[in-house]
Amino acid sequence: MTPGNIVALLGTMLALAIVPGPSDIAVVARSVASGFTSALFMIVGIVAADLVFIVMAVYSLTAIAELMGGLFALAKYACAAYLLWLGASLWMARPDVAIAAKATHAARFSAFLSGFFLTLADPKAILFYMGLFPAFLDLSRVSLADTAILMSIATVVVGGVKLGYAYAAERATSFFENSTVRRRLNMAAGTVMLGTGVYVLFRG
């Protein structure tokens, strides 16, 4: 990979990561509902799915990607159900109690899987890695070192942007001590989550 390829790829990935999508909304809602630590595990799942896409793209595993079509469909419905559940939970939550506040191993694993499958079902991620990604470099000449660079860029850019969203949401939640304001914040976040869940469920 040339420095020009790296800069172009980094800039494009940064622009796409900053534009809010279903995974960003899920990370923000998770941070509001369960705290920054829970959102962190979701982000790890999101980055892990991005790395899976990179391996598929670099090694031209399009046949495997096609065979995984059923998995992608299943992931879409699972993600929609999760978003709807979290949105409803935010609506019903007491303003002074965070949902799943205890960061148990099960809760962390659930957060990880939510981020992982949400990204697998994200058309923006699929379009970029399977469609636009080859435009930045000749995939037939990508070495192991190049693959490591690509994975590092994805980890830093995607993970970094989503960490920023999660931290900002957690700080905003901590700022509001008034129970009425917290209640309204939960309801607003819940409404967004419900809308996103419906969008994910019915999109083409």
C-alpha cells in the first residue's frame, strides 16, 4: 500500500464513521441506558465485524459472503428486535436507575454480540467493504502487512469515532441529575431506538 492509498482510505472511512448510522445510535443508547463500559463492549463487537469484512474483501471471499446471505438476514431481524427491546426498556425505565447497570459477563457478551451482528447487517458497511473497498487498492496484491495496516486503520477510525459518541452520551446522561430531565432523556433515546429498530426491520 502506498501512503496515498492509506490517506484516501483513512479519510473515507472517517467520513463514513462520523455519519450517524444504526450502530452509532445503538452505541449512544447503550451508553445512556447501561453506561460507558457496556457501550465499550458493543464497540468491540462492531470493530470485530468490520475486521471480518476486511478479511472477506482482501481474500476475495465473495462466495462465502453470498453463502452468508441467510446469516445477514437473521442478523437484521435480531438487531431490529434488540433495538426495539432497548427502546421499550428506555421508555419504561426509572429515571434514577440504569438498565442492566451491573456489567455482568452475560451483559458484556450480549453487548458484544449486539454490536457484531448489527454491523454484519449494516448495508453501509457491506457496501463499503464489498463494493467500494477494492477501488482504493489492488486486492490481488495486498500482503499480510497491508492487511494488518487495513485492520489497524479500521480499528482506530471506527472504534475511535464510536468511543467518542459513547463518551459524549455517557457524560450528557451524568450531567442531568434532575429526575424529570433524565426521564425525558430516556424517552427521547427510547423513541430514537424504536424508530431505528423499525427502520432496520423493514428496510430492503
